[in-house]
Amino acid sequence: MNWFGRIKDLVISKPRRADQANFTLAFASFQKILETNNQILELMADMGDKQGGQFVFDRQYIISSCEKAKELSQHIIMELNKLAPKKFLGLYEAFQAIEDQIDADLSGQMIIPKTPYVISNNEFTRESAEVVGNKNAHLAAVHQVLGLPTPPCFMITTKAYHDLMAHDGLRERMQPWLEQWKAGEIDSEKAAEALRPIISNAELPHSLERALRKNAHHLLNQAGGGAASLAVRSSATGEDGALSFAGQYRTELGVTAEDLPKAYISVVASVFRARALEYRRQWGISEDQVAMAVGCQLMVPAQAAGVLYTLDPLAPEQEYMLISAAFGLGGPVVSGQAPADHLRVSRGAPYNVLSLNAVPKPSKLVPVPGGGIATVPVGPESESSLAINSNQAAVLAEMAIRIENYFKAPQDIEWALDQDGNPVILQVRSLNLKPQVSNMICDIADVLDKQPVLLSRRGAVAQQGIGAGPVYVVHNDKDLDDFPEGAILVTRFTSPRLGKVMSRARGVITDLGSPTGHLATIAREFRVPTIVGAGIATKVLQTGMEITMDAGQNVVYAGKIKELCYFQFAEDAFEETPEYRLLCRVLRRIAPLNLVDPKGANFTPKGCLTLHDITRFAHEKAVEELLSIEYHHSHGAPSKRLDTGLPLGLLVIDIGGGLDAAPGSTDVGLDELCSKPALAFLEGMAEPGLWATDPMPVDFGGFMSSVTRTFASYMTSPQAVGQNLAVVSRDYLNLNMRLGYHFNIVDAYVSEDSNANYAYFRFHGGVTDMLRRARRARFLSEVLSHHDFMVDVRGDLVVARIKKLPEEIMLEKVRLLGRLVSFSRQLDIKMQNDEAIDQYLQNFLSMNDSRTMVPMA
């Protein structure tokens, strides 16, 4: 995560000033923000556990959890605006919008976002699922996230459906029949028969009809017009989600721009088909929770088309893909009304065809120029040929595995071969294997007893599930950029920046971290099996190793255990209960994290789309605001001079439990200092062999370039230049310190709660010219990066941060800062060439490693 967006303001702008009373109040608000942030994360973790299906819950649990989440969010907003008066009032408006959405979900209302009637495939975002429906959202993800070929398309939104239902009294005319059906006075067939003519004869709002024709003409003209036409597919809310709704709604093929309004009405009318009504009744889905979005795809003039299952539903244990293929359009294959070739393809590269069964295919379905579709003969010379060859099958299979990895489940994929014979993805949905797999589950305990265990009961489970694949160890952002599909992500620290590869990961294992941290919340959102705080994962697990992680039992095994992977497919379908679906709906307003990068343009109150966003924003800004406060040490303030044994001239202000000194005393020793981070920093500074005392020769030019440069006015104030000051509490340190001609700021909070812990470090200045000061800055950056800090270097300015580590490890990081300040105090003078950077780097790392004695988590 890049978090340096406001660093220029923090360094150059004049800070706010505060005396002890005001600083103490600000710090109290800061502590309340940290505490509330952790409470919200814990609540989200608990709701995420329920969403994982491992615990029973009822509707009242959902209601009370939502009320608590809203209460905590309001509290954190209030405290942030106390810390930074009236600076973030926009959070209240963002909160109100989210609260309204949660309340509507709890009341059973459907939130119809204010969107255009039509959006293009390229305009789709992660938040668009409720706007365009699951089916459209899945296909848009295949196109945008995975970069796989899909037909050009646009999507008619749920807003269009809402406005159609409200137009010309349509819903009111339908309501009496729906009420009779709900009351059981008429059956589904009778209701559908009465509703069909009402909606089939409905008129579209003029603005909607214009939008449909305009977008259809645009898309068809891009394809060259002429014979081009559209496939108009349903994408109702909930369709192809936890429930498939397979075959419930209509698809219209070969649709022209002029006929699109009629085709749209036809698809919408299928919402009220008898079998769709009965299906929704069966699963407890009210009519208020249904809205039909529609996808309008450019028809693929298909050489061949069909269906691919990433596992054979009848024999999943044999681990092959099953492809059904016929000439022309794939509709007859999907419906099972036409003969098709069947190929079994391996699930791993090079995706070989294991077996095939070719059958005569005397006819095919094709688009008709000018609109519509028709069945035409294939011809005796071609009807027995394979509809798809082995090379095309291999390309399609590779695409299918990528899609399966992304959606974390076996897939049912509709596809076509375009005019050039290249596969195109038309539709994806999860493949339900539970009935078949439940009959083949063996004694899992017996299988696992024979498998080598790499990690057991280390750390905590953040998201349950089974993940199998090759290990990929991530050390830095470059590793994240290269993260492969279907790998197990192994890394030292948790961080929201890891969220950008979550869709590609089969699992996540970290050395450090908390199950209530931001990454854990993202893992639950993506349903990626995750173990955090495993301590030694990056030492035991190496890139390329094949492993299976059981994040239910918290065990990592060597090799791939297919029986364990199948075991999760046979679990009860808890996703199909009304309570589960309600929990999923409200969690969309609570748990997703959109504000990952504090430097991002959306890192604003207006960019907060969920309660998680609000807490993330408030946490970042709270730390930033505290850093921006310059403690005004007025004469007579209760400061005490601290004897550290080093020539620091350090004054200490205690704002709560940081000192245990006699009343009225003006001088204190280290034995009276109770601040954990302050003690750690000073212990690091005072370690033998680090504090250089020899006089350093300085060339005149380098010295003059230093003393004649201009600092910001506040940096030349007495407290900045002639006085070193530490503001402390038991868990907190804010240190502003000048040593010679360079300045250090350390701001650290270290407690038993790892989610609240952080350490900031800023260093700039020096007595020499900019070239040598920049060399020292590069040295500092290398050391800090080596020790897992996020670092930014600009000239002689170094800014670093680390956070969310366990107490003992965080204290060791603060000790490291102390050692580093002592070691590098006059280092700019010594660095006469670039080779010196590496020389001193190796010296310091060797020295530091010999002193670091911190137990692993």
C-alpha cells in the first residue's frame, strides 16, 4: 500500500499547535478512534464467520449486529471530528447513505441505485453487481479482471426495470394477481397466465426506449451493421449467485436495434413465468427482492459453441473437464435438444484431450441477416467432423481454469468459437457438485494421517475453507504484480494492498497479522481461505511448493489432497437460506474495503461506500492528524528533563502513565520512564558501539551548502532547533529531536492490541551537501525496507511506517529506529561515494541482527 499521499503537507506545511491540555484531549480522541476501529473490525470478523457458514444465526443476530456496526461508526466519525474539528464532516453524509441502505435491506426493500438505464461493459465496477445483476457482473469480471475475450455488450440496469414497473401504473395492475398468488388463492400457473398479457403489452418509458435503441445502434454499427444482431440475456438480482435460477428466465437471440425494446419486455416478462414464481416461492424470495437487469451482447457468428464444465458433475473425482460442442450457436447444446460432441480434457497444462466422442450433427442454429435465428443443414461432408479441435479445446480449458480460480468454485461456462476459430466466453456460473460429491467422500481422517504436515495450529484462521496450489512468497509490490493465478499467497505481513491479488489467490498464509485486521476482512469478502499470524510460514513454505491448506482445522499439508478439496464441495447449502442471503446483503454495505490506497483519488469521505471504508479512512486520518500537531511547550508546562546517558537534552511531557516520577521533580531517569515505545527507542539508541563520538572532518563547501539552506519557518523555532521533546503515555511516543544538523520524528503507539499498533519515522537534514545527505537517505531506506517498513525517499527526506504487529515485534522495530538514529548520526559525512552505502548497510544489518532477539509469533 502506498500511503504517502499527504507527506508533503506533513513535512512542509506549518503544523497545528497545541498545549498540554489540548494535546491530551486530542490524544484521548485518538485512543477512542483506535479502540472503536478494533471493535468494528471484530464485529465484521464475527459477521464474516457467520457468512462462512460455520455458525448458526438468526435474523435478530443480523439486526443487532447492524445496529452495533452503525453505532460504532457514528462514534468513530464523532471522535475524528473532535481530533480534527469540522475537518471531516463529509463522513456524516457518507454514513447516512450507508445507513439508509442497511435499513432498507433489513426491511426487505430493494435498493435501486441511481444509475443510467444503460452502462457499457467497460463501465462496470465492483460495486455494479446490484445494478446489472450477478450474471452480467460475472461476465464483466471475466472481461475486465481476467482479460478474457467476451462479446462486446452493454447492460440494461435494474433502474430501468424499476422505472418500467412504475410507468403507467404497471405494478399496480399486476399487484392484485400477485397478492392472490402470495395468499395461495391461485397457483403459479394461474398467476403467470394473468400476468403475462399485462407485462407483455406494457409500454416502455420514452427515455428508456430511446436509450435502448441508441445503444443498440451504436454497438451494432461498431460491428459493421449489416448482419450483426444481439443476444439479449437475463441477469436478475440473485441469478447465478447462491441460487442459479438456471432456465427460469428467457434469452432472446438475433435481436435488431429496432426490436430490442420488444425483446427487453420479453425477458422482463419471464420474471413472472410460472416456474420462476414457483422457484422463488420455494426459496423464500419475495417479489420485492427481484429486479431484472438485462445483458445485450453482440451475437458471435459462431463456427461452433457449447458448454464446458470444469469438473464432470457425474465423476468429479476423475479430475477432468467436460466440453460439449456443436456447430453454430450453442442454444441447442445448452438445452440438450441437439446432438453434441463430448471431450474430456485434463485440468492441467498442456490441457490434453483425454477422450472424445464425436457424433453426427446434421444441422446447426445460425443468426439470420436482418434479425432472428434459423436452423440450417451442416452438409453430409462436415456433419461428423469435430466441432472443436484439440488446440481450441486447450485454449478454452486454460481460460476455464482461470475463471474457476477467480470464482473459487467449479464452473459451468457457455462459450463459442468466433469466425476465426478463437474461443469467446458467453456466460459463467458456479457448478453445483454437492449431491454427487457427497456420495464419494471417503474417510478424510485416514487420508490426512498419511499426508506430511508443514504447519499445524499456528496463528489464527481469518477465513475458513480449503485451498490447494503452488506457494508464491510475496516480499514486495513487484512480487504482487507478478502473482500467478491459482497460487497460495504467503507473506510476512498482512496489508490491505494484498487485496489486489485476492481474486487470483487460492489461499493466504501470513507470518504476522490479526483475524480482525483489514486483510482478514477482504479475505472473508472474497471467500479466500486465510491463516494469519502463522509465525514461520515464509521460512517453511517456499515459492513453487505444492500445498493444501485446511483453514478450517488450521493445518497446512505438503502436496495436493484432492479428497480434502472435494470435501468442501459436499458441505450443506447454507447459502440458500433467507437469513444467509440477508446477511450477505447487509455485509455488502459493511465489509467491502474500497479505500485501499491512502494516496488514491477516492480516499475521501465521499469515497466511503461501506462502514469498513469509514473506519479505514478514520484510522488513517487520525494518525495523520496526530502527527500534524506540534506540541507547544510553553514556559511552566510540567516537563521533566530525562537523563538518558546520551547528550540529547531531552524533555519529556507525560500525558498519561508515561512517567512514574515524584511530584515536583524536574529531572528523571530511565528507571522512572514507563512509556514502552519511548524506552524501546532509547534502549536502541544507547546500545554500545552505535553512538559515534569521534570528530568528523567536513569539507567547507559541503558545510556551507548545509548551513546556508533555508528551512520552513516553524523548523527554526526554539523548540525545533534547540530543544528535543518527547510526549509520552504508557503506550505512546511522539519524539521531535534534532541531532546536529538533522531532524528526527518518531511517532509510535504500541499496545497489546496489534491492530492499534504503528510506528512512523521521519528523518531529514544533515551537515553536508545534498549528494551525501541523499546517500544517507538511501542507506536508511535500504535498512528500513529490509526490516519490513514501508518507505518513501525524497532527496534527504526519509519517511517510513510499519503497523499492526504484535507488541514485542513492534517494540523491536522501535528499538531498530533508535539504533538507526545513533548509527547514522554523522554518516552523511562519511559517505564520500555510492559504494559506501552498501558497505555501511552490510555493517549495520550484521550488527543489528546480532542484537535482535524477538520470539516469532
